Amino acid sequence: MKTKWNHLKGYVRVEIIGQDSSSFINTCIQSGISIWDIQPLDDNRALVSISVSDVQRARRILKENKLKIRIKEKKGTPFLLKRMWKRNGFILGMLSFICLLFLLSNMIWNINVTGANPKTEYELRKAAVELGVTKGKFIFLLPNVREIQRDLTEKMDNVTWIGVTQHGTSYRFEVVEKEIPEAKQVTGPRHLVATKEAVIHSVFVEKGQPIVGVNDYVKKGSLLVSGLIGKEKKPQLVSAKGEIWGEVWYQTEVEVPLNTSFQTYTGKSKNRHYVSLFGLNVPVYGFSEGEFKDKTETLNESPLYLAKWKMPFSYIKKEIRETDGVKRSYSKAEAIEVGKKMAKKELSKKLPEDAKINGEKVWQQNVSNGKVKLTMLYQVIENIASAQPIPIQQGE
């Protein structure tokens, strides 16, 4: 242990020249000067090791004893650093190379997309750019893989699932697109039949024989427009075409709590940045957490690499966002109005784009367990006509 300490402080290997070298060694020991590895060469010479911090004191004793000194070797950390500093160009070059390699090892250099058609791939890459996933961006400044996957899935309406993986300096996106069945084009002779139960509101027939009229009640599958026209004995087959608008009733149920507590973000936030080394988080930037009464904290840890090797430290970003607790209370009448809007919004998602809500009615309402429960009926006008091929037998 002592040898390691002497090497750390630095020491010199010196040759003592004179007739009274043993007296010098004894005087040094009595004065508390660290001296070791004594090697007599002859009657007038000896080699000893002296700590750098004791060299000046040893020189005074040498003068008193009229002895000479010759430095043979300089060893230890101080002399090693001095020699290295003389080669500072090489050292700086090595440090610059390591820093550059470190930066390049933590940048995005490749982004691959699989399982997507060209249009979806373009939209995905555009959405990824909005999240900061671009070539040349530092990986440790990006959200983690799970957050990127969640945000991309929310942004992309035409995909079922997006898998995000990171391998070194590359990101890979695996896409599973939604399979939207193509509407089958009915060609040749056809009827128009009802897609659902309804009361006929209006009839517009371009081709074919109308079977129903306004205010007629029809069930699902009822014939609306026939593709058989002309004489009964020799009918002509045509492709019926037209729009049959029906009055359809929908039922929707919703629940609205009378009292609700929830948290909202105020928009104020603070970011703290750390370097984690063997579990110890050392702050490097952003030392204040903000004087927030209510807050949420999110940690994003990114490992750091040097070439392909994972380093023993990582970068941590801590996001602190201020929250505001909100309590919302409704009267029964207010809850009913909110419920009506919710029910109408839910129904609108299910209806065809050209459908029109023509009327609404509160069918049932009751209050239980702190909630208003509504059953709504909606009168909707929509096109209920659907093409049905006419089977043709051989010989017809």
C-alpha cells in the first residue's frame, strides 16, 4: 500500500556520493524523511529512493554532510503526467477521437420501415420527424421507445400496430396496416334491398321499378327497387339504381357522474438532466425542480455507447410538470344536457357521412350511485338501399 502511495505522489531514485553516506541515511530517518529501497554500491556510493515532497529537505542534509547527489530516475504519477503533457498533441488527438466516437455512437444513423406501403411509410416518417426521430439526432435526447411507439400509433389512423425497436444507432419501425375490405362492385342485373328496418322518407329511382313509397314500413332485406321492368311475361333485366332514404331509429345509453375529480396540466414544467454512474445520479443541468404544489414526474433514461460497447453510465432526463386538481359538479339538469351531447357524439361516429339526425328524445333517465343514466332515441334519415344481384338461370 505504501509503495502505491509513493508511486502516486512521485519519487526519485538518487545516487548519494561521499564518504559519509550512512550518516545521511540515518539523519533522514531521524528527521522523518521518507527514504527506502537503500542499495549500497561501494564504500562511497549508495542508491536510495526519496519522495518528491522530501527532496528539498534531503538536499539540506546533503550539504551539511558535504555529500553529492545524482538523480538517476524519476518515477510516479507527477512525472508520467509531465511526460504526457509534453506530448499534448497526441493526447489531445486521442481525446478528440474518443469524444467524436462517443458522439457518433449516440446518434441516429439509420431508420428502417417494414410492412408499410409507400404512402403509409411517408406518413410514418413524417410523424417520426415531428417526434424528433431523424438522422443525426442524439438518441439520449429522444423519448424512450415505448413513448415513441405510443405517440406514432395515436398519430397514424390507417395502421393497427407499430412496433419500434432500437439497435445501436438504428431505429426500426414494423407496421401492421389496417385491412379495409374493398366494397364489392355489383355488376349486371340487380335489385335494391333495405339494409335495415325503416320507414320510407323519400324515393329517388334512376333505373328500375319502385316497389315502395313514402311512409311505407320495410324490414331488413325488403325489396325496394326491382331490377325487372317491362311486361310481366317477358321482363327486362336492368341494374336498378337510385337512393331510398329511410327513417331509422337508434338507441344510445350514456352515464354522466354528478361529481368528478381530475387533474389537468397547467403548462408549466421544469427539466432536470443527470448522468447516472453505477446507480448514482449526478445532476449536470437544470438544478431547480420548480416550486410546484402539485406535480407529476417522468424519468427517461437512455444508455450511452462507445462504438458497440455499452458504457457504465447513462443519461437521465427528468421532466417535472405542474398539475392542477379540478373538481367538477353538475346538477341533474346539467348532467342531462351533457349526456345528450355525449350520446349524439357517439352516435355520429357510427352513422354514414351522408346521414342526418332528424330528431332526438330522452327515452329513460334516472339517478343512481351519483350518476345520471340516460337512454336516448334518435330519428335518423339515411340511405338504406343496397344492391343485390339478380340470379340468372341458363336459358334466360
